[in-house]
Amino acid sequence: MYLLLAVICAFMIALGQIFWKLGMERMPFTFTLTGLIKFFMNGYIISGIFMYVSETFLWFWLLAREQVSKIYPALSLSYIFVLVMARVFLKEKIVFTQVIGILLVVLGVSLIVKK
């Protein structure tokens, strides 16, 4: 169960990044009072922050109950989730070397978390 929740954390991290990317594509970021107000009023930015805050609390809950060496490798799966979500939501291209990298991540995670 803990490993599944760690994978959910990885998914939430990736989703937060996609929200932030969508938010940044829709507005320029400036270090002015008006720019900061617009930034924090952007629904995508708020959604990304919500994902990260929620993920952090879930992660703290997991850390209190399981060995970090068992659950932390699952966060590497966020690379896979980001790649897939970037393709689906941002229409980014996936190249062969990324696929090889993802396969290596999956192999590495499975070797580390295997009992």
C-alpha cells in the first residue's frame, strides 16, 4: 500500500509541473506587484501549488510509516508521468532517447524496490 501511495505522490508532482507549465504559457512572469498578483491568481499556478502541498502532506504521512529507502525510489516515476503528460497536454514530442531513459528508470526503480 505504501508503495502505491508513493507512486501517487510521483503522479502529483508531475501533475503539479504540468499545471505550472500551462500557467506560465498563459502569462509572462514579472517581479512587479501586479505581475505577482496575476501570477498567484492564475488557476493553473494555484492548481500546481495545491498539487505540491497535497503531495507534501501525503509524503510526510508516508515517511512516518515506511522506510524512506523503500518509498523514495518511486518518486523517480515522476519522470515518466511528466513525459506522458507533456505529450498529452502540451503536445511535446517524445524522442527515442527519452524512451530509453524511461525504460532505464523503470528498471532501476523495480530493482531498488524489489523485496
